[in-house]
Amino acid sequence: MDNLSKLSEQLAELIAEDGYTQTSLAQAIGIPNSNLSLYLADKAMPNFKDFVAVEGSVFPVSQP
């Protein structure tokens, strides 16, 4: 499985497990819904800004 597929799988799990819709997740992490749609469909990789927002939601980091 390549990195793009892993990302889309993790995003789909986040949506399913945490009760998000695609739109609500996009709003929560501050990216356009159209971008999230492309990431979920394995059609695009996020730019750095979006990647940080997406990864922060998939793998939350707590403050020490």
C-alpha cells in the first residue's frame, strides 16, 4: 500500500469512527472540502499546509 492509499484509508477511518462527515472534517481541520475529497479518492496528495492539518487530525499530538 502506498502513502497516498494509507492517507485516504486513515481519513476514511477518522470520518467513520469519529462521526464526522466529509464536510465537517474539512471544516474542522481548515481545508477546502474539495481538497479533502481528492485526498479521500486517492487523486491528490496534500500540500504541506494541508498535510500538517490532516495529519494532526489523524494522529493527534498532545502537549507535554
